[in-house]
Amino acid sequence: MTLILPIILPLLFMVVLMFTRRSLLFQQFFGIFASVLLLLFSIWLLTDILKNGIMVMQTGSWVAPFGITLVADLLSSIMLVTTSFVGMIVMIYSPGFIDKERQTAGYYPLVFGLLMGVNGAFITGDIFNLYVWYEVMLTSSFVLIALGGSAEQLRGSIKYVTINFVASIFFVAAIGILYGKAGTLNMADLAAKMQTWEANTPINSALMLFFVAFSIKSALVPFFFWLPASYHTPPIAITALFAGTLTKVGVYTMFRFYSLFVVFDEQFWKIFILTLAGLTMLIGVLMAASQFDIRKILSFHIISQVGYMIMGLGIFTVAGVAGAIFFTVHNMLSKTNTFLAAGLVYQKSGGYDLKYLGGLYKASPVLAVLFFIPALSLAGIPPLPGFFGKFFLIKGGFEASEYIITAIAIITGLFTLFSMVKIWNEAYWKKVPEGVSVSGKVHPSTLIATAILAGSVVLMGIFAGPVIDVCLQAAEQIVDPHMYISAVLGR
């Protein structure tokens, strides 16, 4: 019964917040309280799975594959904990940045609606229900990205909605092909059946449709263009929430599908995944280097960093997958942190354009430190967690003799450092441009949330050893799919 709580709790919180929309103070405090409660449960779930192994729930007592299956392994529970933590930080940050009109227009219920969809995608054991949870997540994000109704938001939301509808069409088409061939959509049952097949062509066509859909949702090259065209349009708290959760659901799904279903043409899929990863890293980081709006720089870096995660999937060794999982967690924290730090820049200076920023280090050293920490982590500077994530990925690449993608990862890291230094020099280090004021007031809640998240990034670097150990255990479960299949089917 406990496994359904990551879905039920956000649903209950959403209902409570919907019926109390006019009480702004209650919305703010209950939103923080509810997000803390969700985080505590996610941590408990992770510790239980570490102790007792993969957790499975067959709803309605229907034996798999005939009912709806919920499954949580270590990868699922790690993603649940990280997502809940990001949600809690955004809830603390929001009262100081989201205007009252948006807060009372359904902002808080929509955030929990998004978290419900994300959590459902992490623990579902059924492909059709995965599609359902994707749509729940995207429905909330559609409204959040347009909440406020400014012209810029509406332009960005149209691009966002349109491309995600296209991805959903690919998703549904793949489900139809797969069900027609296999007669089941339970992931464990399907994986067990596929291991006994000889023909692979019908399944490869379905898998390609799935990977196109997931590539769109993850913002992989060449399907990335919607993200930088839309993520900079809503308030930065919403952008930070999206950056820390949405594309990572697509990455998670790729890991789940690759480990369970790529039993044919492994060499083809390995080359395909690594090619996408390399192009995504390079194009994302080069586009970021050419921007002057902080939000767009960071948005293009979302794309680039996803390439690192998919690189670990393409290598598909325990070391490579563990590095990818560790890197994903670090990125969810550090990337969210940089967006929240950008929000502090906006409150202090009134803008995001680097041409019209400067002097922030002198005006507020605290704000400078709060950007400096996640920026260096994204660039892979030790002893921050970004260094350990990249180290494991590069180490895994060399061990697997994947020298080209490893070289691309190293080059991308250098360009990432260039982008972070560019923001630092322009916004914090150079003199204040004429006519620009840096006397704005930073709201205490935004400062507290950003500081907590920056502290968590530092702690992840300090305690990288225990975190890597958990990631290695999660990677072993991913690389050996029989553990997942046996847990679900009871074999």
C-alpha cells in the first residue's frame, strides 16, 4: 500500500490547495509543509528499498501482467527523493518570487499536479500507464508555463505544447505497435517475452518510435529546439522546477526501456545512443556559449547536460550507468540552483541580460557565492559533485574503449566552464553599467531556498562516496534486468 503514496499524497495536497486558493498565507505554508512531508516519505522509501530490495505493488490484487503494477527499485527511489527535494526548495522559493495573482490562480495545486505525474512515471510498471503519467505531468506543465498570460509566455507555451503533443503521438503509435506484437504492456512481462523471441524487426520499429518520443521530452538533439524557446518565458521559479524534473523523466524512461527491451541489435542501439549523446553535449554547450540572457544560457546547458546522462546509458556498464545516475542527481540539484540564483540576480538588478548586469559581487557577496557553488559544480570543478559525476562517466568511457564520446565529454566540460565564467564576469565581476541599479531587495524566502540548495550541492560533494555506493547498487539493478523482472513477476 505504501508504494501508491508518491501518487496519492500529491493528489491529496492538490485537492486541499484547490479548495483553499483564496487563502494566500495558507497556500504558502501548506505548500511547504506538504512538500516536506512528501520528501520525508520518499527518503523512507529509499531506505526501505536499500534494506529489503525492489518493492512491487499489484493494485487490486491482480497478478502481473493482468493488473496495474507499481514498481520501485533503487533508480526509481533515488529519482523520487531528488524530485521531492527540488519540489520542496521551489515551494520555499515561490512566495518571494511568484506574484500574488499567479499564487492565487492555482500555482500551488499545479505544482503538486506536476509532481504527481512525475512520481507516477517513476514507479509505474506498465507502458500505457507511463503514457498516462506523462500526460498528467505535461498537463500541469502546460498551464504553469502559460500562467500569467503574458505575450512572451503564450508564444513559448505554444511551442512547448505543440512539440509535446507530437511526442505524445509517437508514444501512442509505439504503444499500439508493441501491444499488437506482444499482447502485453507490462514492462517486466514484455521484457521476459522478448528474451525468448528471435525476430526483432517489429519491435525495433516500436522502440525507435519510443526513443523519438523520449528524445523530444528529454530535449536531445535534434529535438531540443522547443526547450530554449520556452523555458525562459515563465517566472524563474517555474523554470527551475521544470529544469530539475521534466527532462529528467525522459532520461529515466530511456534508462528503463534500454535496460529491459534492448535485447536485439545492441550494437546498433549503442551507436545510436552514443551519437545522440555526443551531438547533444556539443550543440547544447556551443549554443549556450553564444547567448547573453542568463536564462537562455542555462536552458541550453540543460540540453548539454542531458547528453552526459545519455552517454552513461550508451556505455551501459555498471560504472557508466552509476556515473550517469550520480550525474543526473547532481544536475537536478545544481541546475535548479543556478536558475534560482538567476532569480536573485533579477531581484537585485531587475534583468537577466548580461549586457546590462554587473557589480553584483561587490553589491552582495552572498548572492555571488550562491551562484558560484552550483556553477562550478556544473563545470565539473572538484570537490563539488559535478566533478565526481563527470569523472565516473569519463572513467567508464575509457574502460569501455569509447574514446570519441569520452573526448567530447571532456571538451564539453571545458565549454561549460567557459559559460559559467562568462556569467560570473559579466554579472558579478565587471563594473555596474551606466543607468543600471543593483539596489533591489532580495526576498528572504528566495535567499533561504537558494542557500539550502547550494548547501545540499556542497554536501553531495563532501559525501560523494556514500552517494556513489548507492548509485552503484542502482546501476547493478539496471544493467541486470532479471532482478526487475523477477521482482514483478514473482519468479
